[in-house]
Amino acid sequence: MNIDRMEFMAWMERIMERFDILGERLNQAQTNCNALDGEVLLDSQDLFRMLKVSNRSLQRYRSSGRLPYYTISGKLYYKLSDVHHFMRESFSVPMARTKTTADK
């Protein structure tokens, strides 16, 4: 199958135009992200990936009051600053290991 140069260049130009359109849509999606009072909002799916926890664990954090959440149109959202605060409070420094008689 032979494709002449002009036809190839036309196809490549159309492909590049599509890439430009996709790039613009991605930029719009990033700027139109969910926000409340100028703060980024994350949904449950974002937290599953960020914290690597199950749905049940996330529910337990909400129920205990450790992780504040907001309900907008029946969907749960979390402020990014609240998530960072939750992560800082949940972080524990590992205890220093002491030498035992078996280690000597």
C-alpha cells in the first residue's frame, strides 16, 4: 500500500490538531477542578488512591470524626487541607530499636 506524501502530511496535520484539542480540554479540566472557598476538594476515589485504604476504612475515619467531610448533591468530598491534617496526625514515628542480649 503506497500513500503519497501529500496524503500522509494531511493525515498527520489532522492528528496534530486532535492532540491540540485534547490538550486544551485537559487544561480546562484541571482549571475547573472541584473547589470550595478556594480549597481543592477530593472525592472518595481520590482518597482511595491517595491513602491506599478501603471504602470501609474511609467510612470508619468519617464516623469517628477523624476525617471531616462535606456532602454536596449526595456525594462526599474532603478538603485537601483536612486530608493533610489527618495524615499528619495519623503518622507515627517508628520506635528506635534497642539492642537485646540476642543481638550482642
